Amino acid sequence: MGHRGGAGQRAHPVSIIGWRPVEAGRSGGVTLPGTAAGTAGAALMAALTWGMLGSPALAWGALVGGVSGMLLDSLIGAAWQGRWRCHRCGRAVERPRPHLQTCAGPLRLEGGRPWLDNDGVNALSSVAAGLVAVAATLLAGAA
Ligand SMILES: [Zn+2]
């Protein structure tokens, strides 16, 4: 009766692509509390924008940009960020460098693009979210 999992696993990250569980420490995972917090933050920014500038179009742009930035970061991370694994200790590694002071085992690329690390993902998603925010603002203003 009932489903396994549930309350205790609610914060376990799942991949934004396919909703499969994501190993802790991997990029591209989303959690329900994390997504809710990110959405609340974007809504707060939108409310402040509306309050200070009196522009619903700008507030809409802030909301859409904030939420899409969060989702794009997970999406791009899940799809393209380089993923390595240490051959010696089996640990998941996000950068092609020695991951521990105590372990400099050989790394093996498991997926993603080797030239795209977490910083690159952040930069890409920020630029993309900025464009989305501008587009949303213009569309809302034109309506
Ligand atoms: Zn290792």
C-alpha cells in the first residue's frame, strides 16, 4: 500500500530532464523546495519591481526572467555540463581537476561537454534568462 519514498525523499534532487534521481553534488538537479524558493524569490523581485517602478510589464519580465534563469541553469547543466568520475574513489566530479587533496585519481568523462563547467553553465543561463526577461517585458508592454 502506498508508494515508497515520499516525505523523506522530497528534497532529493531529480534531473530536470526525465525526472530521474540525480546523484548528490551533480549539477542539473532540481528539488521541490529549491524550485519553490527560486520561484518565490523571482515573485518577490517582481513585486519589488512593480512597487518601485510601477510597471507591470517590467515586473512580468523580472518574474519570467527569474524563473527561467533557475530552470535554464538546471536544464543546461543537465544537458551539457561536463561530468567526470574518479577512477580511484568513484566520486562524481564536476571539474577535470584533482577533486580532493587526498585523492588525485584519474578522471573519466561520463557525459556532457568537457569544455563546459559550472561557471560556463551559470554564464550561459544568465545571458539566456536576461534575453527571456527582455523579451517577456517587451511582449507584456506591447500587449
Ligand atoms: Zn578520487
